[in-house]
Amino acid sequence: MIKVKNNSPATGDNIKIIDEIVRRHNIHRGAAIPILQEIQTTFGFVPPEAITRISDLTGIAESELYSIATFYAQFRLEPVGKNIICVCHGTACHLAGAEKVTEALQHATGARPGGTSPDGLFTLEKVACLGCCSLAPVMTVNGETVAKVTPEKARAVVKSLREAAQKNKTAKGGRP
Amino acid sequence: MGTGQYKVKVGLATCGVAAGGQKTYEKLRQLLSGLGIDPEKTGCMGMCYCEPLVEVITPEGKSYVYGSVDEKEAEKIVREHIQGHRPVKELLVLSPEEETEHSPYMEKQHRVLLGFLGKVNPESIDSYLSAGGYEAVKKAVGTMTPEEVIAEIEIAGLRGRGGAGFPTHLKWKFTREAPGEQKYLVCNADEGDPGAFMDRSILESNPHGVVEGMIIAGYAIGATQGYVYCRAEYPLAIKNLRKAIAEAREHGYLGEKICGSGFNFNIQIREGAGAFVCGEETALLMSMEGKRGMPRFRPPYPAQKGLFGLPTCINNVETLANVPCIISRGGKSYSSLGTENSKGTKVFALAGKIKRGGLVEIPMGMTINEIVFDIGGGISTGKKFKAVQTGGPSGGCIPAELGDTPVDYDSLQAIGAIMGSGGMLIMDEETCMVDVARFFLSFTCDESCGKCTFCRAGTKKMLEILDKITEGRGEESDIDLLVELGEQIKAGSLCGLGQTAPNPVLTTIKYFRDEYLAHVRDKRCPAKICKALIRYVILPDACVGCGVCRRNCPVNAISGAPKEPHVIDQEICIRCGLCQAGCRFDAIVVETGLPEADTDKKR
């Protein structure tokens, strides 16, 4: 959480980036969603400071922006972990045991579905159908699809990501 | 020599990539570069069950399709087939010389739309043009009046493929006749039904087909601007579509004075933000206007007052992809396929416990059994076929006994299911119908936008009752309560989401009441799925005491000395199944119902 404040986007250069995003989309009618989408792509989440800034620039009330950001599942109002794991909970994946995969990941990462692990390494999400039903169950790890996941395979993925993070840490001389 | 004339295609739609197709492609590129062959990327051939797929086309034009090709197998194919001119028999899934066990999957289908998928390169307009692409635009815009185009669609009998089945020509006619200069066409690519991926595959693998359909539709209704509202969860579809739109513009199929006529048309992409209800047309429009995706009251229909208050026609991806086929081949030829009231073909996403799952296209009227057994090859687990679910969370479960039902709009409706957008989920004996119903309801409950009380609070109440039943606290009266509540939600909801949300529950109660009764009366889950009603038990005779389960258990519920049979403490166990998954001796089994001893006592 402390980290967030350091990256608070509403400072210096970041304000310029937000302004630029708004400027680019605001020529179209009904641009609130594309603006929020690009803010999220840029910062990884939609920070409250950005909402205030968008409201100032577009004249759309902050309350309305929040109402949009909380309605759509895509938007996150909190920062995410280093690794994002999304487990597909579509029908085919459900039948093939997605629940067990999520449970295994929950234990392995320490993150609850929809949340981030205390060490900030993992964000775990249950998502609607990813459309790879013939390869069920499916999850995406940092955007890459992993097919036919088993609880073991899921735990192995977490283990290797954890090791990679550890290595990174030591390489940087032990600084977090 | 002659190796230079071989052509190699690799299927790289989402399924292919997920199965490791990118690595296969890179390997092939590396191996083939020395031979002067450049492997081509294509889309989804529809055989998702044996991705990654590689097609080798010989200098004589014969096509060999290889399945489940990893890097090692790619090497073998290059060495033996392309350099040695001998097909690698054991890896072939489709061969021009002989029947394979996979042949019926393709032969029983009728691939009109899917014919392009896996054949054309989705990233190249030239590839689409050489397959006859954009001829339909030239014909429609160059030689037909908008009214003639609409008449041709009427002859074809095309109905909306998004699920509701509204006649397409009527939608077009209403929008065309609505007063106003500015009209919009929206392609609904917000494919949200879990278990359905037809639209994704079409957009990824043949984006030009959809663009072409949109141009013709735009011409027919008199729109100058088209939008594609696509799920953000489909990044590859959006990427390929974006490229297709740019290429179509360069070639003069989009923009001003298309094909030398006075018709101007452009297409823009809007990405959805993850709300299932936005597949409903009025909610979709709200979302495009930058608001919360909450459905509006109809009338006025979008054809009169749609996007930003202007006449708007909203068609599904598959509907639009059908349009060029109809214009090229003529409406009559199209309507020769299918049944009396359901014309043409329909694409289904076959998934679940099926041997050959993937994208299949069948003429309307084919029976469920033909699809499951002849095309799909039957049940993957070797267990008994129990039911099929169509239409996702809006649809119904059809029991295996009704497998002779023809798949068309009216026949499916008659048995309480719907055609839906094309998800077809196959279930076997190991599927708990109460759990499936609960799964769909928890989905719709989550996705209800909250506008109508019955949908918002009613689905929640139904979910609570289903939770009660799956947790073994249910009573017999709960089943009737579910039916009553379900009927009221259907009657009291504004949009399709609420009107159809109870369907999975109502149809499973109708056809599988026994299973509900087993849960409430005997506290038993016959499929051994519902956690509260099952327990994992270690068989002392089979357990060798290796300790793997003890170490795997996340809650330390398993105890036992090395080389001695282990025991699971049922009080601590959370029924995650990790112990069973890791056991190499099949020593852990699942039991349901009251323990044998207790049952004896009761007797």
C-alpha cells in the first residue's frame, strides 16, 4: 500500500499523461469508458486522483465516473500485484474443475480471488469465459494463456514465479 | 527439389496459441527457412481439441492436417513429409488418402461460414480476396439497390444468430424506413455466454468476412457509420479486426464512394469493459454512450431510437458473417439448407465432456445426438451422456433422452431450451445438475445490472436456496419455491437477462428432479460434486503410506506414519481434492450420502 503513494499518478509527468489520454478520446461522444480503459492500461488500475482529473477535464461528474468504474468488471480501483493470474470460470472450465484450480492458487499465493497477496506478488482473479473451452480449465498468467491446468500445474506456476521474484530481489542487492 | 512448392499453415487463433502454437510456428519457421518456405499463420480450423494444428499442402494441392503438433513433432513433419515426401501417418488428423478417426468431425459438418476459418490468413486482405472476398460487396453496392439486398436476405430466411432469432431482414427494413439522415450499424461482438466462442473465432480467423457483412448491412439500412462492440477479453480478435478495417480502407471497401458508388461507410471498434448484460442490445447502446450498461425500456426500439437517439441496427457477428455468403450465392441457395422456419447453418461451440470439442457448423435441423456422437465422437470420459446445455446462462439443460430433438429455433424452444448464441455444453454422469444450475444462476446473479427488482433480488434469493440445497440443508418445499420464483423473475424483468436467467434452474428441475430430491431428501450428491455432501476417504488396503497426500493437504487434515495407511480427519478437511489429485495409488475415493454405518443404524 505504501508503494502506491510513491507511484501516485497525479503528480508531474503523470498528470500530462492523463491529460493526453483524455484529450485523445474526448473528441468522441461517450468517451468515458475508453478514457478509463486507457488509464487502467497505463497505470495498471484507475487511481482516485485520475478520476478527479478526468472529471475536471471532461465535466463528467466524479460520481458518474465512479458509477461507471464500479459497474464494469474490468476496472480496478486498487493497484495490482506483480503477477496477475486470472482463472477462467466459464462453464466448460467449471465442469473441468476450475474451482479446484482457484482454490489451489489461493493457498499457493495467499491471495483471495479478486484480491492481492500480502507480499504484493500475486493478484488472483476469477474471470468469465475466456473462450478456450476445449482446453479447459484455462488460466492466464500475466496475459499468457495456460491450457488444461491442474491444481498441481497451478502450484508449479506460482512456485516458479515466486522463485523468479526472489532471484530478481537478490540480483538487485536485496532491496525490495 | 520441389520442396519450395509445399505450403505450411499453422492455426494461431487463441486456442492454438493457448495450446502452444506459437512455439510450433517459430520452430517451423526456423526449420523451413532453409528450404525457402515461409509458414503461414491462419486462424481456427475448429478442431480445438487437437491444437496446435499444422496443415501441409503438397505441390499437387493435397491437404494434410496434423494435430497436437509440438516442436518435436514439427521437426518430424518437416523431415519426413516436406523433405522426405512421406506423410507422418501417426500424427495425421485429416488425410486426403484415407479416413482417420477424426474425419467424421469435418465430414458431417456443413461449413459455409467456417470454410474460411483456417484457410485464409486473417492478417492479409490479399488472402481473403483470393478466396473470393469482397465480391459480395461489389455485387451488392455495385449492382443492387438497398431494397434488393434486404429482399435477398428475406429470401434467405436469415434469423439473428445472437440467440433470439429475430428475422434479420425485418431489423434492416425497420432501420431503413426509420426517418433520419444519420443511422448507425452496430456489430454485437460482446460474446458473454460462458462456453461460447464462435464469434471470437470468426473475428480472429476471418475478420474480413465480418467487415464485408457490415458494409453490406450498412448499405442496406442506409448507415454511414458502423461500430463493433467487442469484449475486451478478446485481444486477438480486436487486433485482427483493427488490421482488417485498415486494410479494407486502403483497398477502398471502406471510406468514401465505396466501389465507385455514392455510398460512404466507416467502422470503429469499441471495447466492452466486462459486463455480461451489455450483450443485450439496449444495454450495449448505453455502454457505447459511455454510461453504465443498464437496459432501456423498449419501445422505442433501437431501429427508431438507438445510439445517441438515432436509428440503429444491431446485429450479431455470426449474422453479419452470413451476409456475404448469402449475397454471393443467392438467398435461395442459402435457404435450401435448414428447416422450414430455421434456414441455413448454425455454428456451435462444442465443449464440456466431449471427445472432439471445437467449433462446428451444422445445417439447422440436425439432431443433438448426431452432433454429440457423429461429430463430437461421444463422451470424453467414457461415462454415459447425461445432458446437453444450450444457450448458456439463458438456456436450458436438455436430457440425453431428448437427443433426437432437431436443433432449430422452434424445436429447442418447445422443450424449454433455446438455440442461444451457440454454446453447446456436453455433460456426463459425473456432472451434478444442481451444481450446474447453481453455477449459471450465480453467474446471472452477479451480472444482473440491478435495475429490475425481480432480477436483482429474485436471482439472489434463488441462489440462496440453491446454496442451501447443495450444502445439504434443503427441504422438499424449496424445489417448488424455486419454480415459483423462477416464473416470477421471468415475468417481472425488463430485458433478456432476467427473462431467461431462471431457465437453467427450471429445466434441470423439470428433467432432473430426482437429483434435486437426492440432495434434499437423502443429503446425497449422486455425481459427487457438491462439497458439503461428499467426503474424501483413504482406502487402507490401497494406501502405501507414501505421505504425498499428507504433504499436499493445505489444511493438515491428513495424518499417518510413513508406510502406514493414512487417515483424513473429516472435521478439518475442506474437500479441495488435492490429496486425490496427487495420489498415484488410487487410494483416495469420494463418498456421498450418510456414511454406511449411519445408514445401517437408521434401518
